[in-house]
Amino acid sequence: MTIINLTNFDAAHAVTMGLDGNWQVVAVVKATYTWDKSGTICPAPSSPIVMLDEFFGDPASSGLLLASDIAPTKPKLDVLLAGAIAFPKPITEIEVGLAVGSRLRKRVRAFGDRIWLPAVMTDVVPSRPRPVSRVPIAWERSYGGADLADSKCIEPQNPAGSGVARNPKTLHGRPAPNFEDPEKAIGALFGKPDPVGFGPIAAHWLQRIALAGTYDEAWKKSRMPLPPDDFSPAFFNVAPKDQQLDKYLPGEKIRLFNMTTAVHDQFDLPAFAVPVAIASSDGLVEETAVIDTLTIEPEERRFSLLAKAQAKLCYGPLSLGRIVIITPVGEDAPATVGSIFTEVQALEASPAKGADKRPVGAATPIPATLKGVDRLVALGGFALRETALGLAKGTEIGLVACVPSEKDEPGLVAQASSFLSRLAAESDLVVAPRVSRVFGAGPSAIIEALLYARATLQMRDLSAVFVLGGGSG
């Protein structure tokens, strides 16, 4: 299976088993931008797609550096910070903040480097901060931690942090947190401080594991190996709860307070509607990838958008044909057969833009916009015959064929025409005057055949178009 990526963005895919037990494919597109002091954004080389979770160190004791981009579509938009916070001059203490329009406002107290010292009224207390010019965005820099000598002594919301120990004396001289909740200061006489941070949360931490469901005997008997019935898709969101939003809104203003060398930075989120076409034995799925992750790197003045398109594979992983990532044509642009053909044809003119250099040769004009069609059937042999026999009498049908090689084309055309004639005689169907088109064989031809079939179906007002593979009729 091959991705035809017609954009300048990074793209990847993964085939996984869905919560309902059906196979599914997730196509991922990642775009990266920078902004300047005036707030003007500019496309930048795409940050690599993260295939697996990456930790700062040992996953058992460190925080998540980068969460995997290859995951099912998240129910909410994750807003994450990564890298480091930078200051125009060294600071010892300052309040930093993140705002997304009027929907998200978060304040955190940032400190220079400190260590734990013995205290009179409490067990330990942070030292006076030393001036710093930057602070890495990491959960190790927040309150939390775990005592390796006592498995019950742990902060489940941040096992990677600093401050938790059965014997506080073991903390003496060790780094104290750089980030604090302004409302719950570390060292206060009453109450335990909450871990605060801006980065991704690991799957085994309390905030997410609580959403993973109940794995008990009932699950073993009725659902295993699928997730339990009480599994929540919110598990896939990795941002802190106060950094999750309902959806991505183009034009919304991002504000960063005391996080960059410009002190106060802001920029507007761009429109980002990337059409994706996924071809498989189930048919053709065309949709606009949904943005579910916004990652901001303050020190670099850079941010990335991660968008996903998802489709079921009822016939299993091997039924997946071709994924086409299409150049955006505007906000909320529909993924249309016309736009796909235009982009795939461009491969012939600019071979370096994609891996598949086969000419499409769409001699028949393709409409600029096509409405959704659900009458496309991509089957072969016995399954095709059964499907055709299930159509109502008098249904007008067409056929698109794939051949093993050019030399086999005449034979297959004749074979396909004969096949349709026999099919029509058996089922009282009306066959279009001629075979619509002949394409090459294999996965590289599937997307072209399916797209052409949809266009033919629409333009000729047929009731069904069958895609027949070489040798299957």
C-alpha cells in the first residue's frame, strides 16, 4: 500500500483494530508553521510524524517528551506546549500564560532552578531560585514523583515530578520544581500542591488510565482482547484536561505571555482543510482530515497542526488500496473526485512531487465538484456477480476494469464486456454501451479506477459502476 502525498506536509498511516473490533486505517497529515514578532505566520519544514511515544528517559520514571501522532482520531483538540519557555533576560520568578481565544486561559508560576532544603514548619522547602533564561517544558519540572523504595508513595498524576518521598530527607539537595500552580504554592502549610504543566500526559498516568476502562473477569469473558465497554475515547487525548478544546477554530488567536523572548507573542491559527481519499475493498472514503492536535514550541516560535482521516476496513488490512493526501483548496474544502484527479495528474508533470509517476490519462472531463455517491461497488468474480444480482431489475450499470499489463488490455475489455452481457442477461440489468475505462493492475491502479468509476457514475447518471480486477472476472 502506498500513500500519494500531493502536499508539502508530512504524512503517514497506520492500520489498527477499532474499539468495535473492526480494522481501520488512520491517515495522518502534519503541517508546521513559524510566526514572527508581528504575529505573521509562515509555512515551515514539517516536523517529523512521531510514530511511537517518546519519553525523556525510562518510561517507568520519566515524562512523555512527544506523544505518538499515530492514534485514532481524538474526541477533542489537544493544545500542547513543547520544547522550552524562553525569556528576554534571566528571571528568578515570573508568571507565564497560554490563551486560545476566549476558550482557554492558563496561568502557571515559573521559577529559576531550585533545590529542596530542610524546613522548620514543613519537611522540606524549595531554595531561593537561581536566574535562568529558559525552562524546559517537562513534567520533571513540576511537583510529583515516586519513591522507588515504596511503591505506594507516588503522585499518580505525575510520577516523573519532584517532591514526593516517604522520607523527605532523601530530597535534600535534589532539584525542586520550576512550575507551580499560582493558587497552591509549594511549601504552604496546608494542602498538597497539584502538578501543573503544559506537555503531554503518558498513557499509564492517572489522568488517562482512569479512562481506559475496567479490565476484570467480565471483560476477559466478553470483550478480551477488545477494550472494555467502559473504555472512553477521551483516553486518546494526551493534553492536560484544561488544555483540551471541543474543536479547532481557524482564525482563533493564540497568546503566549512571558514564554518567548518577545515577552508577549500572538498569532492567528490558519485554515487547514486537507482532503484525503482512502481506497479499499470496502469502497472509496473521501473526507477532510480533522485537526485534533495543536503543538506550540514557544522558544522556537513554531507550531504544528496534526490532522487525521479515518476509515473502516471491513475486509481486513490487506483490503487497503491507496491513500491520497490532497493539496488544500480552501477552508473546509470537500474532497472531490475532480480535485483528486487534478492533483494526481500533476504527478506526471512534476514526478518529484510523488512516488507514483504513472500517468492518469483522464481523457473524460471530470466535474469540479461531485456530490457524495454511495453506489460504487469494488468487487470481483463471484462477489461481483452476487452483488449485481441483488440490484433491482432495469438498473443501469457500468464497469471499470484493471488489467495486468497493456498487452492484456484488448482481451480484458472483451472479457469484461462479455461478463457484463452475461450478468445483464441473468439479472435483467441494463448495461452501459461500453466499458468505461481500463486501468493497470494492482494497488497503484485501484485509486484511479475507483475515482474514475465515481466520476463515470455521476456524469452518466448510472445506478452502479463495478470495478473489476484483471483475472477476477
